[in-house]
Amino acid sequence: MLSDEQRREAAEALMQAAATCRPIPQLSKTYPDMTLEDAYAVQGLWRQGLVDRGGRRVGTKIGLTSRAMQMASKFNEPDYGFLMHEMLLNDGAVIEASRFSAPRLEVELAFVMGEDLEGPTARVYDVMRATEFVTPAMEIIDYRTETPRQIVDTIADNAAAAAMVVGGRTIRPFDVDIRWVGATLSKNGVIEESGVSAAVMGHPAAGIAWLVNKLHPLGGKLKKGEIVLAGAFTRPVSVAAGDVIQADFGPLGAIGVSFV
């Protein structure tokens, strides 16, 4: 367990790494006694630091929603991080690759909450009932620490969240069977990845139910208007300056961005 001062030091180091695009040594090496509780506390201090500097939190991202990613991380449940207003990008955005250290891109669905939702016994149908819209999304993930990383490094590092792109067709949660939303992810005209949303814990709303149940003992919940990235259903694709990316969601439309 870390002291309050150590948690503050770790949060400041991550904020500096994000601002300069210069990854720091793994926190698990700097603080060998770091626990999961410490990691989420560091993430929270980072988030509050951004708010204190004028930032506005707009939602939450959920990560490690596939069994394969959990096994790779040696962790048996998802994790979560925060989304700030400045992280939101629109379809067609031209993105400076230099604002990230090693950006990668994943395909997801974004849920926009139509009402407050909290645990401790939330289920998929509660999430669906509380959701106003679902929309195609891509998440840009980045590392602010060196690799290889332990799970505490990933969680403290805001679950690797760096930016998100939304676009395509906005739907109500019962307009289609959102378990079977499929997508391809192309880089420079070549399909690099494809997947279906059922890969996210069997149902993309399942991760959101997990999230609010996880937050309940901490006094947390999702509020009306919040955006929730429900979890990736493709593997991440590395991107760099000069790359043109498109995620094609079929009937739900497509999202495209370019990096310079």
C-alpha cells in the first residue's frame, strides 16, 4: 500500500508523461508495493488534477473485456478509466500523431446514458433500459509508462485511454441486436482487424453492468448524458503519422480519421 504522498507523486508523473509524450518507468517498479486500490487512487488523482486545471470529465472507458486480454494481463476482470472532453474527436478528424507516444486504435461501441444507473445488482437489461443511444466508436489507446506492464501500471495509467472517435449511425439500444454489430478496421485501405460486439463479455452492455456494480461500493454511478466506451471487439492496431484509418460498421456506418 502506498502513502498519500506516493500516490500524488505517481499521478503527477503520469500527467507529465501524458503532456510530454515521454513514458516514465513502470509504477510497479518505482513502487513495488503498489496495490489495485493504489492504482485506481492514482488514476483518480490524475483525473482530479485535470479537472482542477479546467478539464471536464464526460464518461468512462471499460477495458480488458475479452478473456484473451485478461489472460494476457494476468487479471480476471475488466478495468476502467476516465474520459475527458478534450479526448473526444469527431469522424473525419485529422489527428497529430505526436500528441501520443505509441498510439494504437480499437473498434468499440459507445453508450450514451439516458438516465442515471447504479449498482449493486445491475444487469444487461438495466443498462439497455438506461441507455439513450448507442453509436460506433474507435478508441485510441496509449501508454504513459514503459513496457512490459503489470495490471497496476495499466489501471493507474487510465486503463491506457488516450482519445476516442465517434461517428456513424446513432441508434436506440433496441433498434438492432447489438450483440451482433460487426466491424472491420482498415489502415491505408487494408483490413487489419475485424470483430463482432458479442466478443465483449457476450454482450456489449455486460461490461457496463459490471462497471456500475464495481463502482457501487465506492459511491460511484453513471449519470445521465455520460459516454461509456463498452470495450474493444478488435485487437489494437498501431498507427503513425501518414496513416488513414477507417472502421466500417456496415449498416451502422463508418468512421474515418487520419494521422499527420
